[in-house]
Amino acid sequence: MNRKAISLVIAVVLSVSAAIPALAGETKGTGGGAAASVNGTEVYAGIVLYDPDARIKVEVPTLFAFVVHGSVSTDANAVTSDNGGILLPNVKVKVNQESGVLPETSNPPTASYSIQTVGDGVMQLTNYSTQAAEMYDSNTETGRIGLAVTVNGNIRNEGDAVSRNYWEHVSKLVGDKSSPKTTEFKKYNISLDGKSLDTPANGGLELAPENVILLDAPINIINGINLDKNTNLANEGIAKTVAFGVAVGGRKDQYKQVEESAKVGTIVWTVSANINRNVYTAPKNDYLDGIGDPKFDNKKVTDPDDIKISQKGTT
């Protein structure tokens, strides 16, 4: 029995609208085509048997927003949701009237700022994934079964310090509720299901491997009740409500200037699934050089699980 991982990476920007990457060859104005990634493009090649199209689809939140409720009075308390210092989920600030601008003559005058609730109030991940059933499995009518997946989120600071109003996502806040640190002003850390995104990886911070989120496999796939035969995905996925939290550093009275919400981070979601199969696998057995190679012509190879592989030449 062998376990192979399939991963799907989804980038989601913390903004009102999900970011849509430019397609290769696409041009917009005079700016040219798609922007190259700093890390370049990695190329992978592999082979699977029996399951040429494991179908992976997970819906993830496209927005997470929070607002710090500061104080113009002396307040040495930490910024927490418990004391009303953090408004969430998906709360934003819109500045209508900047300081130094003459008040409008309208009656009543325009408010200086407004608080907005955007996006979904419930944050959830939904799994629609399926995989091919074992060839010898007689308990399925469709040839497919639901596929459980694991999800991890990796957050990176967006743009430069000025563009994100000097907010910075960090792995850990030293200060606590009893003794907040002024040096941690505008530093924050996001958590998923109570687990912090604090492990350095891929240019950002993500959940530690033992804290990844497990999404159960969709049900009623084997009898076709819940299977879209065109896409081989579940019609109704299995949803898991995920607690999005945020810890913010500094004292409440450090947050005494109203500022409009800015895009401060990007979450890249990695969806992984383990495919279990009794199959012929490399490298314990030699790699196949390809059909037509004389050393494989009309020969049979037996893998560790006693599955016979016949590699026939074309000569």
C-alpha cells in the first residue's frame, strides 16, 4: 500500500474581491502580460494508475478582515476581542472625510468614517473532492468515492509597509493581556481553529504540520446520489466551520487614529490528499524507460503487491 500526495495551491488576497491572476499572453494596457513569480515556475512530472483524474476542489474564504477598536484616552490594556478591542469577522473601516478637509455644507454633514461588514460572517471550508475507487471494489456503482483532504494556510505580508499602513504579520507576539508591548504596535498574527500561522515556510508563515485542517470526504459518492458525472466532483460538499482569529500587539491607546482598512496580507491555501493504491511504484522497482524500449518488450514485471504489469513493445 503506497501513499502519494496531491497538492493544489490557491492564492487568496485579504481584500473585498478575490485576486484574479493574469493569464499567460494576456495584455492589459501597456503593462504587458502576466507578472513572473519571484520564485519562478516549478515543473513536476509523475504517473498514476487507475486514477488518472483525482478531482480536488475545496472552497475557501476569499476574505478575512478585522478592525482594531482603539482609544483616545489613556488605556494600557492589550488589544483583544474579549475587551472589545478587535471587531471581526470581516469588518472594515471606510474613511469618508479625511482630517484637514473642510466640512461639507450638506445637512447633516457627511460622517467622518463608517464601519462596514463585508463578506461572509461564517468562515468555512467546503470539500467536493473525489477519487477513483479500487478496480476490485464491488461496493461502488460509480467507480468513485469521496476523498478527504487536508488544508493549510500560508500568509505573507502584502506590498510594502506604506501600502499596508505599516501592519505586519508576525509569528509570535511577546506581549500578553496583562503586559502588552508598545514595540508590537500594528503587529498581528492570524489563527485558524485556534492554531497560529507561525511556522516559516515558502516565504510566509503557515500552520505547523500537526495543525493542518482535515476536511472529511464527501458522502453518497459511491451510489451516484451526490456525484456530478460531468466533473466527477460532489454536488454537495462537506463543510467545516473554521474559527478565524487574530491577535494584535500594542496598547489600546496606541490605536488612536482612524484609518481606512487596507489590504495587508495574502493567504495561500494548500490542499493535499493522500491517494492509497495497490500499484506498481518507483523507485523500489526500476523506472520504466518507455514503450518500445527493447529491454521491456514483451516482458512482465511484478510489483511488491503482486500486481502484474505487462509492458509491450511496438516493434
